[in-house]
Amino acid sequence: MQYSCDVILKPLQTTQVTGAILVVLPKFIGDAINTLPAIDMLREFYPNNDIYLLARPFMCEIFARNATNKLHVIADKRHDSGDTHSVFAKAKYLKQYQFAMAVLFRGSLSEALLCTFAGIKYILGYRQNGRTPLLSHGLKLNPNHHYLHRYCQLVNDCHGQPFRYYQLPKLSYQATDRVANHQTHTSVAVYFGGKNKGPRHYPNELALQALQLIAKQKEVHFYLLGDPSEKEESQQLASQLVAHDIAVTVLTGTTSLSELVDCIAACQLMISIDSGPMHMAVAVDTPCVAVVGFGTSAWSVVAPKNKQFTALISQSCCLDENEIIKAISPEQITQAALELLS
């Protein structure tokens, strides 16, 4: 059998894993959403084993929605507490579950140490950051692979490559009254980020022009999304839209993460920068226009895979990272939005 990446030891037989399974999720929401197809693979391999997702506290609520009597979520507070000894404390806590296997979708050394201290026999992960000796089954990371590919490959290769394809991420959502059921208006979720997003932020003056152009051609109601730190910028944009008699509701800083997913699912379109809400939209099948400047990861490895998704990628040659996204014009955003809505 040929492997695209060397596997340490022999492929796992599912009969070897007789206890619960720990899955360590990435720390960013978009990355964590991209692990969902790999988690589905694990559930197929181990339908009778309890699987526990170790997630940052703010993400637990959306993953808990997929929980069953065999899929559970554990809050990982190590990164929020500031306690330098919390790896040992967490390992002691995890020991009570008597995990037989751990799958590391986070690439740091501390995750491998955590699982080792917790006494977990089988530890699956990519060989990086000096943790190779701690892995029972490790793969060499190909940085050109899409994140979806990486997570699924880790599970698939370590089990002998029985799968040839993976599914796309799907998030559960619920009906919400935060987004009105308009008879005459199209509901459009909008997330252009704030200055806290650095080069990914799409400036308010350009965002205003794009939303005005869309409103001139279609009856729309915009729902501005974001976290509390972005509320002031959303309020400024909303005030400008109202001044032009454009319907808008500011939800920035008022929703939990699960409510954010519900609001995006209730809209007919999402316009977003390269960030978590973009991945949410794709995972709930809301058509999405992405405005992509200079990101935190190479776009080729994080770009959502969906037929109702349009990415506007800056072609700027500017050396100033903050200027790159400005090369995407309001007219481009308008055209892409109207095409998806049609």
C-alpha cells in the first residue's frame, strides 16, 4: 500500500481502540469547522466508541449541537486561563476518561504533551514542532494540502486509507427571530471585520459603496455581524446606510456563536471577509461572497469548497498589506452578490 506521507508503525485496526477517543480541535473557528468531515470519518470508524471534542470554550456551543449519546464536547480552558501549569492540570482531568486514542488537529507540541501526560496509548498527529517522538502514528505535513484534506488525511491514512473522498463541513442550526422573515426584502448578512482584523478588514468607506450599489438594484435588508470589539465600526456603517434609506440591523456584538450561525443560515446571502463567518456560511449552505486580501493563511489551503461560493481575490501589487484588500472594488462585490442572488 502506498502512502502519501510516511506513517509511523502499522495502520491502526479499529479493534485496537477499545476505549473513548479524544479529538483536539484547532483554536480558530474556521479551522475547527474544517475538521467536521474528519470527525465524521472517525464516527464511521468507531460507531460504538465515545468521542470527545476538546474545544476552546467559545466554540463549545456550536459543536455541542452535533452532540449525540456518543459525541461529546469538553471545554479547553488552558489557552484562556493564563495558567502555565494548566497542561498538567488538564492532563490529570482527562485521565478520568481513560482515552484509548487521541487525534490532534492542532499542531503544537503542548497538545502532544497533554495526551502523553494523560496516558493515551495511540496519539495521531502531523509530525511537526518537535513532537514526533510523542506520536504513535504520525504523518509528514504537506503544507500545500487544503485544511480539509489535512484533517481527513490524518484520520484516513492512519487507518489504512479506506476512504477515497471526504464530505464537506456541515453545521447544525436553528430557526431564529433575530432575522426577520421579509416578504419584500432579501436578507443579506454582512461581515467586513473591524480594524482588529488587520489587513483582512474591508474599509467602511468601500463597504458603504458596495452595499449602496446592491440596494439600488435589489430590495435588501442588511444584517451587520461581528464581535463586541467591532460594534463601533458597525454602528458607523449602519448610520450611513440609514441616511440613504437602506434597511439595516446591527447584530454586531449581540449574538453568541451559535446565534451567529443561526442568523447567517436565515439569510439569503452572506458577504464576508476571509474569517470564521465565511466558513459558517458555507457550512449552513448560505451563498457567500468572500472579499479576500492578505490573510493569515495561504488562501489556496483555506478556501471553502462550495458551488454557491464566490471568492473575490485581490490582485494588488501593493507592498503595504493593509492596502491589498482595497483593490477589490465595490462594483466587483455588487456584481458577485447579485449573481449569487439570481
